[in-house]
Amino acid sequence: MPLSDDQPHTRTRLPVAEQASYQVSGRQPRPLRTLLAVLVVVTLLVLAISIANRGKPDPGSGSSSTDRAAGSGGAGGTGGTPAPAQTAATGQQPVTTSAGGVANGFPHTDQGAQSAAANYAVALGSAEMFRAETRHPLVATVADPSVTPQLQERLDKAFGPETVTGFGLDAQGKAPKGLTFVSRSVPVGTRTTNSADTATKVEVWCTGLVGLAGANSTNPVSENWYTLTVTMRWSGSDWKLTDFSRVAGPAPVPGDQQAATAEDITNAVQQFGGFRYAR
């Protein structure tokens, strides 16, 4: 007999353990699958970083792949441009002997010829060239004996009275009282343009200082840029000058720098000595 709806309803409660076995549970977590996914992501990230950094120079190596190739005898630059190793500062042991105030005893090598040319450029651009009593021994020191008379005559004409007086000196090449005459050449770089075992031609890029330093100077010290081509012959024990020529430049853009006072320039000339050059 069916029960009336008016009858009280009853509930049967199961134990907790049995109740849980009848519940529909959600998706169970899978730790192994999660771990594998993380490992795949990390591996892909490392691979991407490795590919991005491939071919970049090592920051701690201090040189690029081009520098390393040049240093190990690799080919030079393209289009006639020298490789960095060809124009970077280099050098062998500088010579330790001199004659007449000019270094001598240069080795019978390309670097020895470039070093000789740089030192001869300094000599030819010095203040001693403006006075016959200092010019003659200087030329005899650097020139090949076979051409010394011709070079002496040529330079005597080049530094004649008209030239020296144009620089504010007297006919003997002496500065007026109270003024200091400045003439210095500073080699910036050298290159061999024609080389043989017994003769060579070297270009020396120079900057120079020339003028009268002191109060009321009408020819203040100024700078100029030029390239000196030095032709030399191997004499059996040293490189000796046989000819030279000079052209202007190349000159860089002047810097935005205030010119020193006449007193500062005078002090600098008197306190700072010149150099011997070697490469």
C-alpha cells in the first residue's frame, strides 16, 4: 500500500568513508606530467638564448673575431683597406744608439725602415734645420754619403735667408731676444709604399709646430699637418736617407680648444723634450 505524502520522510546517513566512495570526484592532479612540461619549457628557453648569442664576441675576450683572425695571420680587409693589425700601434725593441742626436742602427726590416723614416722626419722638421751650423752635421748624420752633397745644397736653398726671415728669425736663423723659436715634427703614423731589400720608400704622416713663442710675437706658434715621403737605402749597417718630398695634409677638423698663452707655450717647449720613434 502506497504511503501518503503526509508521512514523515527519513534520511539514511552513511559513514564518511562509504559516502566518499559514492561521490563523483574531479580530475585528479598528475605531478609527473606537470614536471615534464616545466622541463620542456626550460629547455626551449635555454636553446633560444643560445641561438640568439651565437656569433657575438665574448665580452671578456677584448677582441672581435676579425681581430683574432688578423692576429693569427688571417686575410686583411676588403677593398684595399688594411686590417686593424696593420695600422694598430706595434713595435719591436727600440734602438738604443744615436749619432748627432738622431737614433741610428735600425734593423734591416720593414719595421726598422719605418722607424728610421719617423726619426728622420723629426730631424728634418726640427729647429736645427734653420741654422747652417746645426743643419749640416744633421744632414750628414741621416743621409747616405753618396747623396749628402746634393741634399746639403738642396736644403741650404730651402732654408735660405728669405725663408728663415719669413719665420721671424734673423739671416742666421736665430730668434729675436726674448722669444723662443719652435719647430717640431710629431709622426702620427707610417706606411711602406715601395719596399725592396736594399731600398725602400716610407710615408710619414706628421703634425708639426712652428713659430715664435713669447710676448709680443708676430709669428705665434701654430700647427700644421703634412705627409713626408722618405726614400732610403740600406747602407750595410743602417737605413740612410737618399731623398724626400712633402705634401700638405691630411688635416683633421680643428678641435674646439682654447689656444694657450705665449707664456704657456714657451714653458712647454722648454720643459717637454722630444722623442725617438720606433715601430
